[in-house]
Amino acid sequence: MSKAYATLTGYTQWELEHYFDDYLKRIQVALQIDREALLEHMAVWYNGYSWDGVQRVYNPFGTLSFLSSEQFQNFWFGTGSPNFLIHQMRKHLRFDVENSIVNNRILDKYDIENLELIPLMFQTGYLTVKSMDAMTGQMVLDYPNQEVRESMYEFLIDDIAKNSHRDSTGRTITDMRDAFASRDTGRVRDIINSMLGDLPSETYEKQSEGLYHGLLHLIFSYLNLYVHSEVHSSHGRADAVVETATDVYVFEFKFNKTAKEALKQIKKNKYGDKYRSSRKRITAIGFNFNQTERQINDWLEETL
């Protein structure tokens, strides 16, 4: 955590471009991509680790794996499942760890009898320093890059849904992304229903609403579009917002209630107002998941 060693454990941007120049030139040809675009994609996938909130380094494992394979892939996912972390997240129903605000003193805490989730995720490389206030010691922690964020979303979704076929999650999310892009909200509903309907019975017997909202947050976050879970406005917060090139979808989820209540909440609190300047079509979608039927039994949408 010393500033003097902030770039010790990864590749800086200069080191990447200087020492791996031959590899980068070869990959430019292989992928038919210009250097600026290549470096931009590499940064999104493998850069982002920081210990001072200013200097950032590339994960050596992901970077070297990419330079060797010459393909953008999630190499982190193949290194093993973080079962203990997932157990802790489920135990505390804490699935949204992005932009966690902590004091730097908490990162030194390690009590084996009372492990805290956020320091543990930092120590295992799932979270890194996004920003730091040197005066107060307050820090914002977040996933370092797309590779790590995507891996954790998949691990969590598969664990909650008890899905043993991990590769199917990625395909399902791709289908959902395509459905949004083509404005096929019926298909979106079918995909969500299939994922929620496959949840094991015990999921609904204990802490069901928390897990329901947690899984929906993960599903929407994993879309990797312009997605925010529980998006704040001056009148409250929407459960999720999905923005595509042409549309904005504002979601409100209910559990054992009605879609009408959800839609009313969106309109009353004007969740869509902040997106009007985009000039995209704004659609409010409210839906209810019925615990007994174990599916979405009520879905309403309206153009705002």
C-alpha cells in the first residue's frame, strides 16, 4: 500500500507498450485492429489494479495470456471458483460491492473468526482502489476491470441458480443483450423467467426477496451495457436501467405484489427524467415475481 511501490506488482502502461511492442504489432495484424483500439480494449479487460488510486497496472497473468493467445478472453475465470467469497456474499446478501466506500485501516484487518467481506475481496484481488482521499484515508473500492467483474458475476449467478453448466450463463446474457438491442422485451421477460424459475426451492424458503433482488441485480449488471442497479434520482431510485444505442429501459422489480405498483412507482418518482436529454425512447417496465408460481406473473411496460 506504500505509494513508493504502487506499480511493483503489475505492468504500467509504459512497460506494456515498451517491452511488449513486438507482440502488440503482431496482434494488430492478427486482429486487424489499429494500435489505439487495441490498447483501449486491453485496458478495459486487463488494466485497472491500483494501490494508491492514481497509478494503475495491468494484471500480468491476464496480459501475458492475451499476448500469447492473441484473443480477448476471460482468463481469470479459468483460475478457479472463489467459493468462500461467494459463501460470504450469500451469507450477508451483499452482491453489489461496486464502489464500496471504506477506510484504509479496514484493509489491514484479518480476524479468522470474523472475516469481513470487503477486505477479503481486496486481499484476494477481486477489488482494487478506485480512488483515495489521502487526508482522510477514505477509499472507494471497485472491480479492477471487465475480466474480474465478469468472472464474479458469472460465479455468483451460477451459484445462486445452482447452475453446473457455467458456460450457459454467458450465452444467456448474450441472448438478453441481443433482445434489448432488437427491442424484444417479450424475449427479455422469457429469459429472466427461465433464470428465476430454475432457482432451487430452498432459495425461496429463506431470505427469498433478498436473493431475488440480488440475482436480478447481477443479471442486469452482467449485461455489460449501460446498466445501473438501484439508480438514484432526486425522487428515489430505480431498480435497474438498461441503455442501448436507441433506447432506455427503466425497471422496477416487485416480489409478491403487482406490476401496476412497480409501474406507478417509476412514473410517480420520475425515474426516466434524467435520460430525456439523450433523446432515446424511454420505456418503463414494471414486473412482479410470484413466489408460489416461481415466475414473473405480472409484467407491464409503458413509453414515458
